[in-house]
Amino acid sequence: MASKLLVDIHTHVYLPRYASLLRSRTSVPFIRSSTSRDGKLDERLLILDHEPSGGRPVGPQYWDRDEKLQFMDKHGIDVSVVSTANPWLDFLPASQASTLAKELNEDLEQYCSDSPILPNAPIKRLYGFGLLPLVPEITTKSLLDTVEQISKLPHLRGLIIGTQGVGKGLDDEALDPVWTAIEAAGLVVFIHPHYGVDNKAWGDKDNGHVLPLALGFPFETTIATTRLILSGVLDRFPSLRLLLAHSGGALPQLSSRLASCIDHDPVVASRLKHDARYYLGKLYLDAVAYGPEELGFASDVIARSGRYQTGASVTGPAVRSLGSQRMLFGTDHPFFPPLNSTEKWKSVVENLDAIDAVQGWTQTDRDGVRGGNAVALFNLVG
């Protein structure tokens, strides 16, 4: 039964405590409240600079658990692994971030622990990614205490982080004790973008948020993960379980170019234990790519990684089926809602259709990407 579940691992929540904080602010990130002409409360979320239309309309679907469950029911989703959305705690001073992280982790545990149990499996419908207070001037002890807290909360199976680390990125050696603790606890680290790339790259034309979201977000993930690889984090922590948003951004497409550049650069040519392409097989990718060809290509890149391990004797074409084992379905709910309330969400329909249409995946592979891989990765057994 568990191998046939539909599990959404990329789905967000703004818990009431977090939403209240955003309402109390007047600069990004914040929730702006006003009254519409017909006297109704109009709340708008602004988490990026220059939000179109004065911000994103927000309501109970952002924080109400029943709304999340109704969305899941409408789309046949059995289980969701929910996470606080960007920008997390990045905008807070260290002392406030530390306190709020622990409070929000307890809130998320409650959100999940009180959720229903599936009728045909001993599995809750909601699990979660905790928060780390990764902000400048935070103490290592505070970070380690929070990792320990998350590891002891039974319905939190990982943690979500951005790309800034404690101010110098995820390749900062100051994070090594944190990676050590996360690896030892067996937690999954969901790496998610927020900052994109320099806005000057998008030019002067008004294209809404298409360029920052479609390109800036995945480019940010690509750069952050490449820096992790180059710094040797995956060599020092070989059991670290990293899950990348948006199917790893552009990293699968650029991984061979990356490997060639490393080989030709004396600064880094001898730094890593393996060819750079090997490390993509150590990663997990969400399947939020919207097209079967993109999913198939990412699957191939994962599948071929074994041949790039130093001393490997693997030859022949990559077995696409093997790569599917590190890919997991996601929706990015509650972002990108349909224009009509009766419609199903394109982020669900298109990503499921893409999984079903990947050439070379067996039905077992598709079932794995839809949910079986998540059941195994997050140990969803109660």
C-alpha cells in the first residue's frame, strides 16, 4: 500500500505564528492588510522586491490545516511533507531567529501530529521539515540545539534551508558541525531558493515575476549546490541527504561542463575525491519540472553518476530507471493557484502528467516518484 501512495514533498505552510510576524512588519517580507470596497479583509503577501499587483492574495490556504487537507483530497494526494516557505527566518536578528525557530518547529509538529491517519496504512497525512535559524551571528550551539530539537520531534523528518547559510553561503566551513549533526540524525535537508540572481540581469521590461521565478530561483539553487560540491561538503559528509527544489535547477544540464571546467582549473582540479558528475547521484531532486523530457534527462544524469566514481568500471548507457529512485513528486502549494476555484492546480496536473509520460520509466519507477521514494526517504511509517 505505501508504495502506491501519492506524496507531496514540496508544499508550503505559513503557520499562524509566522503569519502574525509578517503582519507586524512594514517592509519585505510582510503581509499587508487592507479593507476592500465591499468591506472584506484583503491580505497580500510580499516576500520579494517589486511584487506585481501589490503582492500575492493570501488567505486560509496559506496557514489553515483543513485547507491543506482539502487541497490534498481534491487532487488525490495521500501525504504531504510540509515546510515553511521562503524567506524563513533570514530577515531576523540571531536571538529572535533562534527563539522563533524552536517555537515554529513545535507548532509544525502539532500541525502534523494532529492530522488524520490514512485509512489503509499506519501513516499520518502530514509530516514536516523543521526550521534552522541560519542567520549571521547565530551561535553554533544554537544551531546544534535546533537540529537536536528537530530530530526529536516525531513528525519532523528533515529541515528546509535557503542558500545563504549564516551569511557566507552553504559552503562556509562554519557549517561543518551542523552538517555533522544533521548527517548523524539522518535528517533530510531541503535546499530551496529565495534570492535568485541580480535583478539587473532581467532588464527594464516589465515581465512580472516570470524571469526571477522561472530562471532566478533555479539558478540560485544551481550555484549554491555547485559551491557545496566544490567545497568538498559531499566528500566530508557522504551520508548527508540533500533534496533540491525545482529538480536541481540547471545543474543536471551543466554538470558535464562543470566537470570539464574543474579538470582544467589548477585551483580545484585535485580538490575532490571524484569527478563532479558523481555527486549528482548523491542528491535527491523534487520532480517539479513540469515536463517529461526534463524529468527524463535529470533521471539520466543521476543514473550515470556511478561511472564517475574514482576507480569505477561502470560502462554503457545510463539506466534511466535507476535515476528515478532519487526523484520525488511535489506541487509548490499554495503558490500558483488556478484562476478559477473549480479548476485543479496545474502544478499538480502537469507534474503528474510529466511523471506518467517519461520514456523508459516502468510503472514501478513512476509509483516510486509519485510516493514510494518519499515513503522510504522520510521513513513514513507512523
